[in-house]
Amino acid sequence: MSAQPREIRAADGCFHCGLPVPANSHWAVEIDGLTRSMCCPGCEAVAQAIVQNGMTDYYRNRTDFAVTAEQGAVLPAQLRLYDQAASNDVARNPDGMLEATLSVDGLRCAACVWLIERRLGQLPGVAAANMNVATGRLFVRWDPAQCKLSGILGAMREIGYPAYPFDPARHEAQLRRSGRTLGRQLFVAGLSMMQVMMYAVPAYLATDGTLESDMAALMQWASLLLTLPAVVYSAQPFFRGAWAALRQRALTMDVPVALGIGAAFIASVAATVRGSGEVYYDSVTMFIFLLLCSRLLELTARRRAAHALERLQHGLPDAAQRLPAYPASRDTVTVAAADLEPGDVILVRPGEPVAADAMLLEGQTSIDVSLLTGESAPQKKVAGDAIPGGAVNAGQAALLQVSRRAGASTLASLVRMAESAGQGKPALSQWADRVAAWFVAGLLLLAAAVFLFWQWHDAARAWPVAIAVLVVSCPCALSLATPSALAAATDSLLRRGVLILRPHVLETLHRATHVVFDKTGTLTAGKPVLRDVCLYGGVEREACLDIAAALEACSAHPLAQALTGAAGGKRLGASELTQFPGQGIAGSVDGIQYRLGRADFVAQLSGRFLTSADMPGVSAVWLGREGRLLARFDLADGLRDDAHDVVERFRKAGKQVILLSGDQQAMAQEVAQKLGIADALGNQLPEQKLAYVQRLQREGAVVAMVGDGINDCAVLGAADVSFAMGSGAALAQSHADAVLLTGRLEALADAAESAGAAMAVVRQNLAWAMIYNMTAIPAAAAGLISPWMSGIGMSVSSMLVIANALRLRGGRKGS
């Protein structure tokens, strides 16, 4: 280490750590007015944090490069910078806990998840640590009084998994970098394998002793030199993973792999030096090559699983064209999308995405909402229509008035929900992880026992038999069986408009015995229209509609939307609004108290109670004031065009379908009869819906609930698995386990069929992994399988599991 500060140039390598900068690298940070090249996202993130926090003197006064994450340490001062600059990356819960999503580098297999979660679980203050192997993201929740983000990042680097606050672009770049590194390692291993096999084949064929001993020795030395690059370079991930696990007193699948490679190579070197004994250079290179092939396939599967979310994250533009002087002037200025405020007017040109939720001010256009809902057909919009942030303008240039900030837009909310998905594991995956961890321990004991037995029985075969046992039984297939299938199915459903928010959805939906539907907005289109108005209190029709619209102005319920849509241009203001779930709303308009809702609810204020004749398919909404009944609004709603088919698909699948509605029993029964639903209950308040579902659960039913309104929140949260309509209330979506983004029920039936297909693949994968190990391990222990055959068997087993899971991504819609 030099004694004086020195200027370090970008041409020397990474300005932060000194390592070589990869070709075509785009990682760079501006320091003291100069652009400095960085070798990786980790160095870029730390350097950027140093600059942003006014600590550029660090680079002027340092006496050497920073220690890299790969070298096993990061300067504490650098990590502490993340605590100062983490406000944008860390969220605070109401209970005071902090949470963040981190990108993790160096994931080699599903068992790495166990090591990461185990290590973070040992940190004081860490309440939750969930690693999603499919996307390479880590969700962490911790108590800031006991732990800091820098401590979490430091612990990750200690075990060989550099992590940094999640950024979509940086994460995607890191995945590409990992893929390139793995590709180079695979190339070296493949080249070594082919060359070594050229020298191994003559030895296999010369069984009659025709190969001269000097030539055999020469080929062994040549094989040793050709195997070295594969062991030293290509096998690095396995040795690093094994060392990191052993340092934490943990056992992952890297441990038996590293032991198998190391033992076979050391035994071969010893035999080459002695000039006698068996060599396994061909087995070592083949094992490394095939195992890297399976890991490349796994990396590809993970990147594909994360692709749909990446599309969402890139859907919102960084900038927008604002019209600051509209309507006096239509001149535009470019502003950051994050700076848009409600009321701002923006120009969206054809082909451009909408930066925030907005309303079309004039004219008409078409929008493409395929990114939000999966629907490919453009939707026509006219002046006054709402347009969600993230939609693409597929028509003419449009002027929009921003209704919500970009951070609260429809797409931004969707991204947040998607990012929260996968922060846990299904029971099957947890079981597989536990079994894999114990399996490794049992495998090592078995290999030791087999070695001792053969050392006693036939010492010459002890070493190759023990190596074969270590190699053949690596539990990669067992650990990958469940997460690979669920990741593929989840990705497929997201592309078809179903956002899975909880890890148990597919598993529980497959086991569901009862499917319970809400009616309004779920089985029906959710867009009723006003059919008739009956007047009772001498107030004109338009005035009654204006009062009703004022009371319902902030409600997202379909009946409320119908009333506000039918009202005239006069907009009244309402105050003292109070919601009564399942009954109606009360409030004050021009100083007069009104109630709007069910007849008995309104009668408590008006003192007059009337009942209308039951009209199937018609909802009656009453309006009254103190001592006076004013009007009855008759609203009608139609069935969704795919409702009958979806109900029939569930019935054919053997599930009991139930209609549970807050509307009148006659209306609920009418809808049930049209759809072929045997059980229909109307007049159900939220607490009654909840009690009904809980009673089914006590009787042993596994209940799937589908709803869309605020009054469905409680029952959605209580059901074993729940779905909210994409067009429904945001609060209902937050309580559900999944969201139907398309707003079409057929997506629910698709999800049920995908759940069945995913569970079938999981069972196939687990069965294959168990049958393979139950067959291969005894065969290897008996000496029937050589080390090179073990390498082929283990690698092919893992590749079959992943390839079987990837079939779920290409299923037809509705399959």
C-alpha cells in the first residue's frame, strides 16, 4: 500500500476497486467533473453514494483501491453510506419496521436461498428475510433500532452474495453480466472436456494392453494440463459456494459438488504423479461442463420469470411534455415524470406511454393497455375519460390532465404489488428446501460410510465409489423442482393478466373445494345503468340525481358510478360523509342531512318505509332526508359475457360454486339461475359473508373467494385463496392474494387450470428427483456407476426438472 495519495485514472481499471473494466461496460460515476469507469453495479452504487453524500474527498485522500466484494470484504465506511442514502430504497411500516428489496448477485442454485435466509436470520433486529430465487431479489424487514441496511449488506458479502438496493436497470445488467460470466466458464469447461476426451478414449479402447505405458503417462499429463482451466476457472462458483457455506457451518448443494470435483481431481493428480492408478480427468471436466449447463438453463429460467415484471418497471416514462400555460399557450416543456402534480396538462404523442393517471381533455384517441391488463385490443377514449398511467397512446396526439402523481399511478401501484409478490414461499417449496439441507448432511455421512466399507472390501475402488456417490446424488433437482415450476407458471399467468401476490396461490387454488363469487362487478359487468327514477317527495328528478351524485362522488362502487354518470352537469358538494358497509351512505348537502342506500337504512332517517316489487336484475337505491322519502333509483346490471363459461369450467372441475351477494335475494337467485349456480345467498352484509366463509372452512372446505368491492375486504382476507377484479377497489386488491388485471373472469379459470398444471409438474419433478436419487445412490454405493456416469446423471436430472417446468410458460391460453 503506497504512503501518499495518488491520482487513479479510469484507464487503470475500475476507479473504485481497481479491477479490470469489462468491454462495453456502461457503469460509470461522475466524480470531480470527470466520468470514472466502474467494473460492476456494486462499485457504481457505492461510488454514487459517496458522491451524493459529499464525501468525494475519499477518492482524493485514499492510499489504495477499495477492497472488492469478491475479495470478501467491503469497507465499513462505504457500507454506512447506504444508511445515509437509503431513503429512496427503504420503506417504513406503520409499526416502525423498515423494509427493502435487494438485488442479490452470485446465486448459484436454489439451496443458496437457505444459506442467505439463515445468515440474515442470525442478525439482531431482522424480522424477515425472503429470497426469491426466480427473480434474484431479496426482501428484508428489520428494526432500525437494532440493525442497519449496511449491516445486512455486509452480512451478505461475508457469505459471498453481494447485494445492493434493487434497481431494475442495474439488476437487469447484473443478470446479463452473470450470464456472460457463466457462458465463459461453460465455454472453458466444454473445451477442456472435448480435449480431455480425445486422450481418454484411446485408454478406454486399449483394453488389450496395446497402449504403451510411456504414451499412457504422456496422455495423462496432457489431460492434467487441460483439466486445470476447468477446475481453476470454470469450477469457481462451486468452490466459492462451498467455502462460504462451510464458513457459516451450513451445508448447501455446493458442498458435495465441490468435494466430488476436488476429490476426483486430487486422486487423478496423485495417480498421474505416481504413474499408477485410475485417473478421472474426463469425469471431472464432463461433470463441471454438464453442471454449468444446468445452471445456465436455470439462469435463463430466472431471467424469463423476471421479464414480465421488468416490462412493467420500464413501462412508465422518466419524462413528460407539460403545457405550463394551457389553455393560453400550447408550448411544452420537458419535465421529470416524478414532478407532475394533479391538474397539470401534458401532451402525449402517438406511441408514447402516459406518465401518470390522467383524464383526456379534448377530442378522442385509442390507448393500448396490454402492459396493464394483457388485453391486446386498443380501447377508444373520448374527452372526459380516465386514462391509466402506463397505457400507450395508440391514436392521435392527446392532451391529458393529470389526476394523480406518477408514483401513485395505476402502473406504479401494479409494479409495487408485483414487487411484493414472491416475498414468501409455498409449503411445498419450504419442504423441499428443508429436505435438501438435511439431504446434503445425510449424503456426506453416506459417502464417508461407503468409503470406509470399500476401503475394507476393495481399497482400490474406495475412492472412485465415494466420488460417484458424492456426484450422483447432488440434490439440485430436489431443490429446483418446486420453485422452477411455480416461477414458470406465475410468469405465464402474469403475461395473461393474472398478478399473483402471495406464494401459496397456485397450490391452494388447486386444492380449493368451493369457489365463492361476489355478484356486482364480479359475475356481472359491474357497470349498471339507471333504468328508472320513482319520485315520492316532490323534488324534481334532476335535483334528486344531483344529490345522489354528490353523496357518491368519491365512491368506486358500480352503483355509485351509475348514479354519478346519470346526473346532470350541476355538481353539488357533500360533507360529513359516512359509509355504512352493505347499507348505504349518509352525508350533508347544502346543510341538509341525506341518506342513500337500502330502504330500511334510509327509513331510519326519512321515517317512511316502502318496498318495491321484486324485479330480477334490478337494484333499488333509495334517497331520503329527515322525515321525507325523496326517490327510488332502479339500476340494472348485465352478466359478464364469460361468466357462464367460467362457472361451467369450475363445475366440471368438481368444485362447488356459490354466489354470495349483498343485493336482494331475488336478484342473487336470478343471476344464479342464469349461470347454473345451485347455491345463492343475497342480503349478505360484510360480516355475514365472512361468517359464511368461515363456517365452510370449519366444515373442512378450502375456499377460493372472488370479489371487487371494499365490502369484500374482510372475506377476501379470510378465504384460503382470494382474487380481486382488476377494475375493482384498490383496497380490495390489497387484501386479495391475486388480482385479475384484465377484469375478465376467464383469467380466473385460466389460473385454476394453470394451478393444476403447475402442481402436476411439481409432483412430476419431485417424483423424478426422489426416484432418481433412490435408484442412483444405491447403484453408486454398490460400485455400479463410475464417476463420469454420475456426473451425467446428476446434471441431466437437474436439466430435466428445469426443462419440465419451462413447459408451463408456453401453454396455450386457457390451458
